[in-house]
Amino acid sequence: MNLQTRIGIAIAVLAPFAGVIAFLSSGDDNHLEAQQTRWESSTQCKSCHEDVFAEWQSSHHKIAFTNPEVRALSDDFRKEECMDCHLPRPLAVTGFGKRTLPRRTHFDEGVSCITCHLGPDGGIVGRNDRPEVPCKPKRSEEFLAVDACASCHNQHGTTDQFLASHYQKQGNTCATCHMPEVERQRGDKSKRMGRGHVYDGCHDVPTLKKASEFAATRDGGELVLTLKNVGAGHNFPTEERHRAVDMMYRFVTAEGAGDWQRAWRFRMPYRDEMDPINPGNASGENTQLPAGETKSIRVAIPDGVVAVEARLWYRLTPFVDDASPQSTLLEERRIEL
């Protein structure tokens, strides 16, 4: 065996030990840098953040790509622009507040932990600097700002609506309502405050009920139906154009109740809709109710009416009736005449 062959064999044998030798001779910082985790999936977060992971699992963020409602409205994502927000790449990488780009991995995770928390340097961003924990999050002011939500939720002006409201002027953010503070249990049994990751909104009845105040009163010979946006920091309804809120009424005579009629619909129309949403609206007019504003409608009460019934409905799509599971009854009133 010649010398060159012997040297080759020696290198092959010793090569696996090179990493160990480097570790023993390096400082902790160099080792951590060499062993930096590549964050790709929300499942990597579960072992340390079980409660947060469970909340996210029950959220609509998690099913943003798999939700049957979304798949139907997007024509099973043949409308590819819908993928930008329903399967987005990390927001900090494309830029908070900027249009998102779709990813082609982890389809079952929708809007994931990685979407919001992965920083442009490959590390984790969060509310606080936590160098002592495994993922070592770094505080990011951009991550905490409204722009972190705007990348997806301003496609139809929701964050612009919030920024124009009194809620923003009072120092609130999107997280104030949609990620309320919750008490977290630490591994050492101590407690700290964190933020909820369920993101309650249009699919949560208590959240919807807090958004507005509905009233039905009689003023002489007229029924007055009134809705005030008291709890939403943006328009009500907001976000998708297919959301609708309807004020409905029917007259009751001695012979019985008549048919339900719509007094007013609050909604942003689709771009190609030509018919006005309500009588008196212009074609394409947005009738959503801005934060803090009130809308009243008057309806003449016919002779022979003994009572009036009124209801407020929230509809996930405007093309359904009261019996649809996509319609949620928020309030109902009855006025005896």
C-alpha cells in the first residue's frame, strides 16, 4: 500500500470526528450558529408551546387553505390569487404590509406559526426578547404593528378602516380584540401573560354580537330599525365582499305573521355587481357600517298591524336564506302595537 493510499484512508477514518473536534474547540456562540434550526413547520413549535399550538389548531388561520367554504369560493384555488393569503410565505420575508406570495409546502397548515413568526434572517420574531428559550425569539416592532395583519387583511381595506377609526387613536391594535391577553403556564409552574391564538371573528357568535347594537322602535306610524357599530374597530361587516349583515322585519296582524322583508343590507358589493345593494344606493356603493357610526331605516306600518318583529342576521355569503348554516341570527325584537 503506497503512501498516498494510506493518507486517503486516514482522512476517511478521521473525517467523522472533525465536527466533534470543532465543537470542543469552539465557543458556545459559534456552536449555536452552526446548529441553527431551520424553521419550516408549525409542528416544530408544538413541544414548547402546546397551549398556543392547540389554539391555533382550532383557528380559521389553520384551515385557511383547507376550509371547504374557501375552496368553494376560490373555485378550488383555480383563482390562484387567493393562495397568496390562504397559503402565504413568511410575512417578514416578503415584507410586513406588502402583498404576500404563496408557498408550495405544508398545505394543511394554512396561515401557520412560520407565516407570522419567521424573521428575514431565519430566526423567530415575537413580542419579547427571549434568548434563554430554544427558539430564541427577538422582539420586533414591525411584528407588533398593524402592518403585520395588513399583508392579508387589507386586501379589502380592513386595516385601513381600523387606522381611520377611534380605536387606533386610542392606542389599540388588531391584537387588542382578535388576540386578547391570556394567562400562560410556564414549565417552571410560574405564570405569565400571553396572547390568544384563536383569532375569533366572523365565525364566533359572541364576537359578532359585541360588534353592534340593534334596536327596533315605533315612532308614530313608522317602524325604526337602527344599527350602531359599537365594538368593531373596522367596518361591520368587513373583509370579504361576500359577508353581509341584514336588518329584517315582518308585520303581524290578527290573521298571523307576514313574510320577512329586508329593510337594509350592509355589504361591499363585488366589482361586477351592477344592481344597487339597497333601494337608494348607487351601483357599486359600499354599505358597510364604519366603526362608531349608526344607520337607521324607517318603514311605514300598515293599518291592521298588531305587532312588528325584527331580526339582525349575519351571513357568510349574501346568496343564502335564513335557514342556511351560513346565516347567523344575532338579535331579534318584537314590538306590540
